[in-house]
Amino acid sequence: MNDRSERAHWTGRLGFVLAAAGSAIGLGNIWKFPYITGKNGGGAFVLVYLACITLVGLPIMMAEFLIGRQGQRDAVGSFEALEGKGSLWLLVGWGGVAASFVLLSFYAVVAGWSFDYILKSATGGLSGKTAEEINALFGELVAAPGRIVFWQFLFLAATAGIVIGGIRGGIERWSKILMPALFLLLILLFVGGMLSPGARAGLEFMFRPDFSRLTPPALLDALGHAFFTLSLGAGTMITYGSYLEPDSDLLALSVRITLLDTLVALLAGLAIFPVVFAAGLEPGSGPGLVFQTIPIVFAGLPFGSFLALIVFILLAFAALSSSISMLEVSVAYLIDEKGWRRSRATVLIGSLAFALGIPSALSFNRWSELKPLFGRTFFDLFDLLVSSYMLPLGGMFVAIYAGWFWKGGEAKNEAAALSPRPWIFPVWRFLLRFIAPAAVLFILLNQAGVWR
Ligand code: TRP
């Protein structure tokens, strides 16, 4: 077990903010946020989403950083350092390790598709094709198990290749390359979107407040997504927080990370929708939006293949900076609790995640009719289990722990542990004690179908 002096730490604030923002900014920002915003009433929804981020997401993120920074160990070990061996709170750490591991296994499948599309757009495979042909290409890709398993493997190998380099030499170094590149590409696409004839329609789709569409399901979408997009409840932010120095201002750091995540989500929508509307198409969601609508739209534009290439590189970078944070949770556990070498831990967890991801990859082809539970394929089951249950539950227990049970010493030091601004502490604690658990409970009850 490492003591504080020999434990790796981030080189500074910038490295940490970019790494944690890299975790938060992922597939969710690019293909989910824009769509749910448009669906749920544009500007009105953005306001509700911002409220959810601020009142629920931000306090839980600060709590995760706090647990990690005070514990100075992995997600399980940090709870042990704070509460002692055999404490039931260790289960929250364990839940995080399990959630991020399972998440990594199926996230890698989808992320791998972006590699295939990078290759397609770089070699001209998307140009000069009709909409039907481009739609068919996506079907052909996911119908080919060998091909998607190959890309899934390559994506995991890249993830492991970064994590093996450690906190400074791997995760931080690569975050400092991937994130600025991502911002640059996104701004390029955003300018493209604003210059497109559909700019106005795109802006209206995302921002015109339509309060009549702000229904209870919209509220849940905002809450659930605020939660997912910040990578909460999976032990990730606890693990990243454990590489922080003791004097860090958790509020200031969390605000920066949250702002970057929100900015990227908004820019992604403003880059994508104008071109979609200019082409007279209706925006869909998920894989269809990214792998079908976008290539179709760009096929008809000057420099279309180049723009499509940018989108898929952007997607790959966003996914990679998230997947390294998922892998790091289990790797940190093996290093801190079992004394393993980083290289051995990374290769083992990476291989296990690959194996567990194979049923998810086969869900799109060979096993598409295999529905082991609730009429869902393996991919949908893992997604449901992690995104709808494990992450919200993990986040709720983090909130309850930090709000009600965390014994940070004397009241004065507790407040200082969070931020130099003392008034932050009571506000934070109130949100964690009452607002965050109630909000997550609301999500969970809904997912369990209580009022359907
Ligand atoms: N935030 C990521 C995205 O928007 C997804 C995510 C959810 C995640 N939970 C996580 C990433 C935990 C890393 C760790 O795509």
C-alpha cells in the first residue's frame, strides 16, 4: 500500500481539470445531450438541466473528490481509510469498481465504431454515396462481429496503453493532448454549423424555450443525464480525486470541470443540428445520429469527408478520455489494495473488460435475438444495469455518506477541506443531505416503473 509521500499526484490543477473533464466529456455529450434538449423543449430544458447540474451534479462531484482526496487510495480503499475495515461504506466503493468495469466493457464496443468511421472517412469511403448507401454501411458494420470485435479490441488496447503510463506519464499527459485537440475540432465544427444555412433552425431547436414540453419525463431526462454526463457514481471521481494534493479547492475545480462538460455538450448540439436541418433531415438520437445522419449530411457538402473525419476523431477522443478513467478505477484498486504493479493490473483488467464486452458486441449481430432478461440483449442489459441503476445508486450513497456521515474533524477544518470560502460548506451539505438523495430517489423510482 502506498503512503502519501510515494503516491502519484497530478502535476497541477490544469492536468487534473483536463483529466476529469475528459472523463465527463464523452459519448453522452455528443450524441445524447443535443437530442434530449431538442426533444424536451430547447431553452426551457437547458435551464432545468443547468439547475440539475448545479444542485445535484456539482455537490456529488465535490463529495467524490473529497472522499478520494481524504482517503488517498482507490475507491474501495478510500472508504476504508475514512471508515475503517469492515465498514459497510466499502460497498459503495465496490459498487463503483463494478460499475466502471462493466461500463468500460460495453462503452468500448460503441467507441470502437468511431475508429471504423475514421478509417471510412479518411479513405473516402463515405463520399459520393446516397443516403440509403450510408445507412446501409452502418448496418453492415454492426452486422460483422469480427470487425466490431476487432475495433473494440483496438480501442481497449489504446485505453490500456494510456493507463499503463500512470497518472502523470499516461492519463494526465494524454488528457493534455486529447482535450485541447477536442476543443479545437469542436470549435471548427461549431463555426461550420453557424455558417450553414440551417444555423437558425439549429439554434431554435436547442434554445427556443418551449415550456409546454417541460413535462415530468423531461425533468427526469435532465436529472438522469446531469448525473451520467459528469461520470458520477462509478468511483471514477473518487479515484481521480485521490491523486489530488490536500490543499486543493474542490469547489473551484469542480466548477471548471462542470462548465467544460456543459460547454462541450452545447457546442456539439450547435455544431450538429444546423447542418442536419440545412439538409432537411430530422435529428435522431444515439448511434443513428452520429453514424448515419451526420455522414449523410456531410456527403452533400464541400469538404464533407473532411468534416466527417473531424466528427469521428472528436468522438474517438471524447470516448478515449472517458474510457481511461473507467479503467483506472479497477487498476487503482489492484495497485492500492493488492500491491500489484500497474502494468500487470492494466493488462488483466483490460483483458477482462474485453472478454466481458464480447456478448455486448455480439448483441448487434449473432446474438441479436438472444435476450437473457427483460427482453433485452446483453448490450441493453448491461447499459440498463449500469446507467439506470448502479450509477444513480452509487451517487446517492456518496451524497448520503458525505452529507450525513463524513466525519471530517472539527467543523472549521471540514469547511476548509472543501473550499477556502467558508459559506460553501453549509450550502453543499444541505444539497447533499436533502436535495441530491431526493433527486436520485426520484430517478430510481421512475426507472423501476413506479408510476408507469
Ligand atoms: N460521462 C461519460 C459520457 O458523457 C460517461 C460516463 C458515465 C462515465 N459514468 C462514467 C465515464 C464513469 C467514465 C466514468 O459519455
